[in-house]
Amino acid sequence: MELNDKNQPLRWHLHPLRVRYQETDRMGVVFHGNYVNWFEIGRTEFIRHYGMPYEQIERQGLMLPVVDLDCRYGAPAKYDDRVLICTAIDSYTPVRLSFRSQVRRIGEHEQYPAEWAEKVLPGEPLVEGGTRHVWVNDQFKPVRLDKSLPELYGLLKAAYAGNLTEGKG
């Protein structure tokens, strides 16, 4: 059974970044491939925020490769912009996990909490997309997270439902 109640608002994790010069192209805007890297940063920080960094997951013999990706570009980020990488669990099963991601420009001195449950995200929308993943072991065979690492499955379930706050892992 896949859990994704489209009537339930997404529980977002917000991670601020500043656009570095090396991330821009000759036009002075962020190179399109960097948004995919930022999606990964968002996923990594989402998992860390809720108490189980990827490194700890991998020590348990589990990996979470991307099997599908979508990305829609609305407006470019530019050198030295402050952006928020917004990441939420879109759906999950014991074997699969899907994230929604947005990159949004924010003002120089704007500050936001790491967790966001409001319907409208802060900042100006730039890019949105998502990634779909499958839990695998070190042989790249699919595994059930609820059996292989039930603590993490419980953390993801609670984070999705909004019943978990930072570091309760």
C-alpha cells in the first residue's frame, strides 16, 4: 500500500543555501544540473534533520538510489542569491520513497524554521520537481525498509504525518 494522501498538506524541510559563483554559467545564472544536486542536498538534510543521517543508513547496508527524476524550471537563481531548498516526502511504501522538491529565492535577511507545514512555501518559486527511490541492499536488491531498518521506517512515517520534530531518532 502506498501512502500519499493528496488532501494532507506536505510537511516540508527547509534548508537555506547561497548560490556560489562556481554554480553559475556564462549567462550568470545557476547551471540547470545544479538544481538536481540541490534536490540531493535537500533529501540528505531532510533525513539528517529527523535523526538518521545517510551515512548511518549506509552503515546498516541500505542505499536509496534515484530511479526517476523530474525537474521544471520557472525562473533562474543567480550568483549570491539566497535560496531555500524545500523537501517533503510525497509518498512512501516499505520499498519505495518519493520526495517533492522546490528551490525558492528568499531575501538577504529572511530566516525560516527548518520545518514548514503551511500550504504556501516562503520565497519566490524558481524550480520544482521530485525524485523517486527504491530501498536496496549492498547487492542492489530491493529490500523492505520496515523489515530491514524499522526505526528509520517509523521516522519517515512520523515525519510524513507531521508527528515528529527535529532529531527524534
